[in-house]
Amino acid sequence: MTRTLWDSTVGKKTIMAVTGLVMLGYLVAHMVGNLKIFFGPGEFDGYAHWLRTMGEPVLHYEWALWIVRVGLVAAVVLHGVSAYQLSRRDIRARPAKYVHKKPRSSYATRTMRWGGIILALFIVWHILDLTTGTVHTGFEAGHPYQNVIDTFSTWYGNVIYIVAVLAMGLHVQHGFWSAAQTLGVGNATRDRVLKTLANLLAVVLTVGFISVPVAVMTGVVS
């Protein structure tokens, strides 16, 4: 049953839809957490500490955080592999160019693949920058507020982050709509509402995430 689901086109699209919604939920929670930086280092660092202690005393220190991390990694891998295999399947099914041009699709639709690659590369960078500190000169473990300030005090840190967030916004806009159609939520009555919600989520997430580097660059957060 599981193998049949994974091998089918419908199954892969369903996996992409479900894992995409899981990642969307994480993005909303992550954005809310990021915005705590506007309340000062005490609030932001306290939130980062809570992420490591949530679930105590039932769970040990960082166990809940690692459960979330493993779940997200699984979602990202399943989403990416499904997208790649569907893309290859689509190319094999249509080896020749169309005789007639297809109707022009939205910018978000045309950039879904490149957006996914950009986001995958950014996730690696983001972890090495603000989680492990591997590529972050002057990284201080246990001082997330200062680490964020340091990252967005560099031109390349801002460029990498903002480009990735813009790609994320386009990905969310089209991805949410596609997930709704795949899971059978959309219909003639709900389509307008779903499109509006997709646009709203994309805008809120984009503005929310970009507000942090902009605040650091302008001195609002320092």
C-alpha cells in the first residue's frame, strides 16, 4: 500500500501537499518567534531557551526540539524527492517541445523548481550560520539575539536571507494553492477564498521574515 502510494503520481503529489503544509505551519511559528526580536534580547534569548526546554520534565533537554528537527528534515526530504521525481516523470512524458505554446503561467508557477533549489541551499546556509555557527565569524553559543544582529550587519547575510525569503513567498503562494487542489479542498465556490488566502500567507510571511534584517539594517533593532 505504502509502496503503491509512493510510486503513483497522485501519491507523490499528495505527499508534496501534506509535507508542504507541515513546513508552512513551521514557517508561521518560526516567523512569530523571529518577531520576538523586536522586544529585546531578553525576550528573544528567552524564547530560544524555551525551545530547548519545551516538553520538560516529561522530555529531556532539547528532546522536543530534536523531534521537531527530525520531523522537518523528513518533510523537506520527502517534499524535495517527490518534486524531483515528478519533474523527471513530466519531462519523460513530454520529450518533444509543444507545437503550440502553452498558456502563460504565473511567475510563481514558473519559478517553483528554482525556488525550491534556492530554499534548499538556504536551509543549509541558515543552519550553518545561526545554529552551528560554522560559517558565522564571532558566533556565540547561547546568544541568539547577538548572533542575529551580527548576521544582518553584513551585506551578504542580508542578500542571502532576503533573496531566500522572496523565493519562499512565491513558493508558498503557489504551493498552498496546489496543495489545496491536490487534497480536494478546492472547488468553484472556494477557489477565490483559497487564492486570497494563498496570497495573504505569502505576503505576511515575506514581510514578517524580511522585517528582521530590515530592522537591523536601519538600527531599529541593535
